[in-house]
Amino acid sequence: SGRLSFGKLLIQRDEETSVAKSYYSKLPAGICNDVVLLLEPMLATGGSVIKAVETLTEHGVPEESIVLVNVVSSKKGLDVVTGRFPALKIVSAAVDADLTAQNYISPGLGDFGDRYYGTC
């Protein structure tokens, strides 16, 4: 139909437990009929992406209509997410092999939020 809609999800990983928690979601009406681009800069453990995809599917979006677009993924995170959502399409600019003890992608690019907001 030519229209473009935007939704918002706020999902953050607890720095100590690495568990993802959903804080906010506002999705457009009729999202279940759309192809959804899920933009997430980094895919480390997969917890935040799984929470986001669960939120979208709970709102009626078919798994095969979701495309995750990100900058850097870890191999482990990709395995976790594709194991849970095999029909999910993923576009990632780079895949790094390891996670640190704190579950950051290694070598990665550091903390994306710190870099994006200039707080590092």
C-alpha cells in the first residue's frame, strides 16, 4: 500500500544477570499484516531479540514476516535465536565468534549504547 509505519519496543538486558526485560511497546495497528524490520544494533546472547520477536508474534505478526537487521552478531546469539525462531530472517553486517564473561560480543565494538550516546 506504500505506507510506512513505525513502532517502538524498549527491551533492556540486566547488566548483572544478562536477562532481557521488556519495559515498553507501542506497535502500529495492523502490524500483523506487514513485513516488520526489527532493528537491533547488536545480537549477543539473543535474549533481547527473542523478547522482541515474542512481542511481535503475540501481536499477530507471523515469524516469517519479521526481518532482524543488525550490525554485529555473535555466533552463540544467532544459534539461540534461530533455534527458537527458525523462520526468522536475519541480516547482519558481521558475525563475531565469541562472547566475553560479561556476555559482550568479542571482538565486537564495545558497548553500542555508550558509543551511540557518546558516554564511553
